[in-house]
Amino acid sequence: LDGRKQVGNSGTERRTMRLLLTSAVAIAMLSSCPSISYAFSNNLVAFSARLGRRSHNNVLPQHRFQTPIMMSASTNEVDNAAAALPERKARPEYIPGHISDPNYVRIFDTTLRDGEQSPGATLTTSEKLDIARKLAQLGVDVIEAGFPVASPDDFNAVKRIADEIGNEIYDDGYVPVICGLSRANPRDIEIAWDAIKGAARPRIHTFIATSPVHMKAKLNKTPDEVVEIAIEAVKFARSLGCEDIEFSPEDAGRSEPEFLYRILSAVIDAGATTLNIPDTTGWNMPWEFGDTIRKLRENVDGADRVVFSTHCHNDLGLATANSLAGAMGGARQLECTINGIGERAGNASLEEIAMALALKGSTQFGDEKEGNGGGKLHSAINPVHITSTSKMVAEYTGMKCQPHKAIVGANAFQHESGIHQDGMIKNKGTYEIMTPESIGLMRGESQSGAGIVLGKHSGRNAVFTRLREL
């Protein structure tokens, strides 16, 4: 635990440090118990939240505390962690409505907006600032900071994120776009603009529902009225001086295709730069959603002047699959949240999308004939910050990950089956398709250096290996 001098001098922090140091000894003695080590790692989040080097290189963050499930790590493992990462390509220059690299996928994080709408997830302004700074460290292209009109507190949080994180430029020139959500009416849009206009790259995200059930039951509007409202909303946002406008047809996944072609063509003509296609209720199958994106790109007038985006909910457990299908269909912005939190069953998970693109983006996303830029998709996410960001969001929101959650769950890199343990001891590639170090999780030499958890399913090799270590 280096860098102790950075900890405050208050009695509370000194007592907390003593408690953490005592806990560290206990963890070292009981390293084969994942539940204890996981609990300990979560307690470090509040301290590690304020730290981290402002860099997007493939190197490990120099945090005062790392927050892995396994706490010990050899010097060689730390040094070699960067080598375990997939190759990260350069981020293209940010231009609203255009991406110069046809293979580049923008990552739009809505943890602070849709994620906070999870029942029971409430964040303070200072917590939102901490998370926004971690998201920038992670390298997300767009941070949807909130819904400014919702309350004075929400407005203040979005404004502070825009004014502070939205102007913290990294050494490579990166600075996140700061986005504010608004309904398609002048008051919402003006308040959103007032909150975000201090950012170096501000974006207004406005929306209106387009499915028959929403237009009739919720809005009590005709399709013609909805189109006119959408056009006026985008024009009004433009009139305020905003040059980066995202439009979403809410419940697009259950909307009539012909109506989507009509309204999306109209908002492009009014000045929208990003068209976000939400599967608001998680209704679509991956092949349906991917086909929807493909058809929109083919049938919407002016489609070549905007970036298509996805926003998928997880009601059928398909949010990540639908997002990736959208990318396959030509979407070049994927909206997601840390740990997949969000309304009802949640959103597409940022860590799942990021690692899927990192591991499979260069081989499994079509070819140039399909208009996918050659199918070599990539993002600029720096995955070594995934673990610490996940733990911070879980701690601040109170929304804990299930142990078997992909990428960031407590069990994601642990093994109890004897057959699996034997394979891991011999070669970690037998049962792990990525290294824990690649997402900032330092496994080290604890649990036999291979996530071995002794239990009733353990085999002789794992038991003998542990006995030799003892």
C-alpha cells in the first residue's frame, strides 16, 4: 500500500487505513476464500476513486490502491499485464456526425443517466463526478451525464461534469463529449444546453416516442404531430448554438419501419448528427435488431451524414448481443453502462461490449461488401480500468454485481471444478479467454496464481498444488 502520504490526516482516515492494513493481513492468510477477498476489495474503492494516471496507453494505472479480488501480484505480472492486452488502435479525431475511421466504434456511457434510473440507485453530485472522471480514464467517447431538467441537483451535477471533466484534456488530445438528455420540448432542451455548454465538446440528446403504443397511450399524438415535434426540437437545439445533436426515437424496437425512415430523415434534415436506435423494452432478437440498423442505413435519407447508434435494454438478456448485432449492421456508436445497470433488467454492459470488440472485433464483424468498413471493429476503451470502474459504480450505487457476471463478477476468474483447476494449473489458456490483468485485476500468486478455489469439486492436482504452496 504505497503512497500513504496521500491519505488525509483526519482521524477517521487514519483509523480506516489501520483497519484496511489489518484486513490485508487477514486476506493474505485466507486468500483462498473469495467472498472475504471480494468484500475487502470493495472497501478500497473509495480511496482508489480519486487516483489514477491521466493516460490512455496500454499500461497499468498507477493507483495508490489496486482493487482486485486477489490482492498479491508479482512484479513480473504487473509488468507483463500490458502485454496481455489486445492491441489498441488510435482514436480518430472527434467530429459530430462523422467518424473518419469506418471501423471505429464510439462508446457512449449512460451510467450516470440511465444507470442511475435503476430502482434504488442514487448518486450524489460528488459521486457522479468521481464516476465521470473514471469513465474518462477508461476512455469512453461520450458521457451522458444526466437529465438536467429532472431536478436542480441533476442540473448541478451535469453542469459540474461538463465544466470540469468536460475540459480535462488528456496528453493524447482526448476529452470526452459531455451529453445531457432532454425531452423534445424547448424548456428541456434549453436547460440541458445551459448545463452542458461549458464542456469542450457538448452534446444535446433529445428524444420522442415513435411506437404506436407510445404515441397513442402515452403521448396522445398522431404520427404527423410526432414528426413535427421532433423536427422543431432539433432545430431549436441548433438555434442555441449546439452543433452536436443526438436524436432518439424511443421504443424504436417496436416502431413501424416506414415511420422510422420518415422521422429520421426529417431530423437529419433539421440538423441531427447522431441517430440513436433504442430497443427500449428489450424486445428484439439480435438478428432482428441488426437487420433494423442495416435497413435504416439503407432507407433513411441523409444516412451517410450521421452516426447510427444503439441503446439496448436487457429484458430478455440480449442487450449486449443486440448492441453487437447493431455494430454488425453498421452502427458506430454503442450505448451502454458500467455493470449493465439501468431501468428494469438493465442496459448493455460496457465491459462486455468493450472486451467483445477487443477480442473478436477484428474477425467477426462482417466484411467490406456489407458496408462495415472491412469488419475490423475496435474502440478506444482502456480495459485496465474496467475493474476499478466497476467496483466504484457498484459501491456508489449499491448495485452489486452477481458473482457470475461476465468480466467483472467475483467468479469470473475463479475455478472450483477439478477438471478446470487441473487445466488452469497447466495452462491458463485452457479455461480463460482473457487474462484478469487485462482488465486491471491483479491475481498475483494467491489462489495458486490461477484462481483456484478449494471446494468439494476440487481435484488432486489443485489440492496437491495448494499443499506444496503451504
